[in-house]
Amino acid sequence: MAEPNFKNRTLYHGDNLKFLRGMNSETVALIATDPPFNKNRDFHATPDSLAAGAKFQDRWSWERDIHQDWVDQITDDYPRLMEAIESARFAHSDGMGAFMCFMAVRLLEMHRVLKPTGSIYLHFDSTASHYVKAVMDAIFGWRNFRNEIVWLYKTGGVSKRWFGRKHDTLLFYSKSSKYVFNPQKEKSYLSHKYGFSNIEIHQDKQGYFTMVTMRDVWDIPALRGNQPEATGFPTQKPLTLYERIIKASSNNDDMVLDPFCGCATTPVAAERLGRQWVGIDIWDKAHEVVVDRLKNEVGLFGEVHYDTELPTRTDDAQPAAPFLRVKQRHEPPGPKMSRAEMYAHLLEQHGARCQGCYRDFDDPRYLQLDHNVPRSDGGLNHISNRVLLCGPCNRLKSNIYTLSGLRRENKKLGYMSKDLL
């Protein structure tokens, strides 16, 4: 297991993807984070608050926000993940697909930096949580899904057209079947004091209660603007919520990461509970808020490492999500072609002809870019290992056959173009 190449109490400033890619693998015990929700809204902090000036645009566009190299990487190396992204794009909108792609490339790195015993909690509301869960299943594996936690809160605002929307969702996944978990207790109120045996009964202003193992619905009041911890940050969450996460899924002195650090709720909660922490945020004033909150709420003075330089990896630089990883071979030197450039090159060489069954197509959109030697067998993403196949040939080939094997199977099944027989 690699050593961390970053210090405790570090806040990185910039795009979290770059910093995540620079962190050593398996160095973080817990990720607790509150990403954007794809609310299609602009958020602004309360004027004259600690977070004055904080704002972000929670709107997403496939054309504006998605880099082609993200799409190429996921399509070639993580096809199951691309299917989850495309399902969000087609079922909801291009904007939802773009948000899923934005999250996916970052979640791949979060999976990599987690220790084998580590866990992740992603905070969403109903806007995108069900699409994110499909992405998480593809990256972490559905067997490592642990809980969909409902954070129930009571705030103003109701509707005459639907039930009041008064909860958020926390998706809790572990990296493996062996993970840190400390069961928590909560109060369970009783209808009367007597008639119970072998349990300890207590009383408070609300009545008689006993302590039971915590369930997956958490009734925690939402943050109010007049509370001491409130910064005015537009999407700030209560410390109580994140303290509960950190208590349950980490131990003393463990490293906790928040890649969307925002108003510092996770660092403050981690510091209060004796954990180490590292945060990342793109907001210019995040450092000031982190330092002020740690000083005012924890009594920590001048010990935050603020850094804009990327950490340098000292591990083996393994790619994200090893269980999805294909066999690695070095590609030949020279310029790297995008999928679109490879498609155009092969079309120019062979025309609109499937190289698996030799059928010609009037419309080249019927052809799909695939590998000759499958990626699962170490095939390269290089142009030298690329072919254009029709949909049926692509499905038949899957990750089983090489191109020559596909042609033999097509011939045996009678699928080859009759012009060549």
C-alpha cells in the first residue's frame, strides 16, 4: 500500500480531477462529499456572510462541459460505465449525461485513492441520485453498495401538486467486502415505561426511550442561517450530518477526503473527531473559509496547507478501478488519434464496409469503432488495432474474438457477405 504523497490538513485549490489523478493510490480511508446536484440553477452565497462571493452554476452541457478524451477513455476502457452514462443521457437529457460523465471520471479516481477497507458517501437529492447509483454500480460494483441513506429534514415550502420534498440521499459504497464500519446508536421512543425486559430505559423531555442500532433514515435538522456554524455558503450542510458519516466509517487518525470541499464541513467534522483530512475546491475563497471555520469552531490556528501545485505520484501510477482495468501494453510512439479521427481514417481507407462481414453500407453511421484484439486481451487503443464493424458484428465479437476469429465465426454461421462467397 502506497504512502500518502500529501500532508494532513491540506486544501488543494483547482479542478479536483487534476489533484485526484495526482494522489497516490489506496491512501484515503473515507470519502465524504457533497458534489453539485445538476439542479439546473445558479447558486449564490448570502451577502455579508463568511462565504460572501461564493457562487457556482449547476448547469451541464455535453458540448460545453465534456472533454472528448473523457468519452474516449470511458468508451474504450470502461464500456459498462459508458452504458450507464448513455442511459442517463437518453432517459433524461444531454445535460444529465454530461453531469454523469463529469462525475464518472472523478469517481474512477476516487475509487483508486480509497484503501481496500475504505468507503465513500455521495450526497445528492432526487434530481440525479438514481442515475449516479448506476454509475457507482459500474465503478464500485453493485455488490459493494451498502446503503441509500435518507437525510430527512423539516424546512419551509410545500406544494399543492406533490408531496413536500424534504429529504436528500446519501449513497454509501465500500471498496470491498472488508471495510471499516462502526455501528451507531439512536434513540427509540417507547409508548410507556413498563413492560420491557433486558433493555435500559431513559427519559428526556420527549418521553421514555432506549438506544437501538441506527437505521438508514436520519432525522437531522437542516442548517439555519442564524446558527454559529452557518457561513452563508449556498449549499452548506450541517456538521452533525457529516460527523455521523465520519464516526461510522473511519477510525481515529484515518485520512478523510472531500473533493468538493466547498464551505469546509467535512474538514471541520474530521478535525473535531480526530481524523486527518484533505480537501479540494475550485472556489477562490475556500481557503479563507476553511481557516476561519477551523479557528472559530475547532480552535485550530495556522496549520492548513494551501496548495495549487499538483501532488507527484510515487506509487506505480496504476489506472483507476483495477477490477475494470484491461491488460496494459505500451502504445507505439507518435501522435495520439481521437476516436473520431480513427473513425474518419478507417472510413477513408476501407469505405463504409464492415470489416467483420464485408457488407457495404450506404450510411457510415451503421459502422462502429472497435478493436481488432479485444482490450480484455491487452489490445491497444492505437489506430493499428482499430476496425469498423456493423452493429451485429460488434455484438457478436464482443470482447471474445479477434477480427479473424469474428470472420471465422461469421463464415460458420453464414453471415459473411454473399458477394465474397
